Amino acid sequence: MIEFHTIEDILKFALARVIFSEKIYRRLADSVENTAAQAIFLALAQAEERQRRKIEMELYKIGLTVSEPDVSQLEKEEWPEWKFLAKRMLIQDAFELAIQRQRESFHLFAEWMGKADKPEIADIFFQLSQEEMRHLLQLEKEYKSIFPERAV
């Protein structure tokens, strides 16, 4: 498991995850033909972009400049399915992949919150996990509206 020793480490890692999540949602929007589903994924990409700006602001507050993080490692290790996202993906499959990603992010940040040895670090993980849970709830709500007969 990754260890974080500073708030900077956490914020930089979170920034990379958020940027990668934004890429995933944009790719999912491109992969489905249904315009309603495209709009949902683009709205989630925009939510990730807003979260990105918040994280960048936190980095600025502690006196750091922000450069574009390399997300290629996340693409390889965390989400190998990335390269298999294709055009004409079934809407249900796209939603299930997005829901899986949000659940993983929430659990990851919540786990690290519990292991944090400083209150300020735990608070950052708490805020990150809250944001991931909001995204997950939104995705599940949209999924249920499109597929009312299916459980998430």
C-alpha cells in the first residue's frame, strides 16, 4: 500500500486520480451512443474537473506549483480495463465500469482516512472520500433511472 508522509503527497496522488477519472468519464461518454448517458458521463467528467481545481487550490495554498501529473501508471496498474473501452459500448456496461471505479475510489480514500496518523491528513481523506461517495450516489441514481429493474 502507498504511504503518505505529507499533505503534498496526498494531494498529488489525489490529483492524479481525479485527472484519470475525468479521462475515464470522457472516454465512457464517447463509448456510448445514447445521448442521455453521454450527458451523464460528461457531467461526471465536469465534476471531476471541479474536484481537480479544488485540489490544485489546496496545493497552491501550501505554496506549491501544479504541473500535470503522469497518469500512465494509474492506467496500467489501477484500471487495466482502460485500454479496452471501445466505441459502441453497452450503456449498462459503461455504467457498471463507472460505478466500480467510484466504489474503488471511495473505499481507497476511506481506508486511508482510517489509517491516517494525523488529524489534518485524516480530514483530507475524509473530504476526498465524501466527494467520491457523492459521485457514486449520482451514478447509482442515474443507473436506476435508466435500468429500474436492475440492482446496482
